[in-house]
Amino acid sequence: MAEKTDKLAELIKQFRALKTHEEKCAFLHHADNYQHLGAIYSVAHYPKPAAKTEETTKTK
Amino acid sequence: MPGPSPLNIAEQQVGAVAYLYGITNSGAQITMAGIDSFEFDSDELTLTWDEKQNKDTTGNVQNLTKTNFRYERALKVFPSGATRAAAANAAGETLTVTSVVIANYKVAAFNGTWRVKSGTKISLKMDDNAACDLNMERYLDATQNAALTGAAIVG
């Protein structure tokens, strides 16, 4: 339990240090972080970033 | 800075009995994972449960079925920080939390993982500190509480 709490505290510290909303969304939804931070922070506030798709059109 | 005060000056009591005064910690600073920077105003905890009345054929209650034993809690804090901007940021952060892990209260029932209920409120006043109100609950059954305070289901 103590280990779990320490991990959570560390992740929250890292999360709070992020500057932009986009960075926070990406950090929260990272596979390694979500099980911890996803229980604390609202996914309504920090939605999962859309998967990046390769640019298919190029400007000539 | 969570806790009674950064100065942490203990009150003195004189008399035949001692009272539990203020919001006290168990020896270590009170922590709230998810809400980092605040000053306490008040914290109220209520034990509650759902109750179903079962009546006999004459209409009189002959049985009470109680379920969902839980604590409900109303926490009021003043967001704070090293600067006004940090305090404003702390106020905004209270709106983004869905559960809070609280430790080191002297009254142990206040410790644990709490689900934040609907209705988190920030009050701004022209002549007073901003205040944040959080309504929370914690189920006494550990498994049930863990299930309701886990990460949101994906997909």
C-alpha cells in the first residue's frame, strides 16, 4: 500500500509539473500511468489524445 | 501547504479533560494526493447507509435491510500557494479530481481513498479568500470502495 501511494505521489508530482494541457492529457493516458492517475484525475478534463495519423496529403 | 498551519503551533488546553481541537494530524503532515496546496477550513464526516423497510402483511415494518455502508464527507479548503498564481492554479485543480487519497488524520476514519461526488464548488468573494468545497464518499467495504475509486473504464 505504501509503495502504491509513493508511486501515485510521484506521478502526481510529475503530472503537476507539466506546463500544457496537451502534455497532461498525454501523460495521464500513458499506459504506465493511467492505472494510477486515471483514478485521481477526471478524464472529462483530460481526455485521451486522438491517435496521430500519418499525413496523407502533401502540398506540392 | 496542507495541514493545520505551516507554523503548526499547537494549542494548549488546561482542565480536567482534553478536547479534540481543530483538524489534527497523526504526527505526520496530512496529505491529499490530488489536491496539493490548500489551507483547511472545515471537514465534516457522516456515517450513512441505504435502508429498505420491509413490512408485514399489516403494513408494519418488521425488518430493515441496510446496505452500502459509507462515509460521506464535506471538505472546505482555501486554495493556496507560494504565489497568487499558484493559488489560482490550485483552485482550478480541485475541479479536475475524481478521487482523493488522504492520509495522516488523527481521526482515522478521515483517511483512505475517497470518491469525489458531484458538486465540487469554488467560491470567489471580493473581500475574502477563495474557498473550495468538495463532497466525497468512502465505502466501508474495501473491495467496493476500490472498485468505485479506480481509473475510468476505457472503451
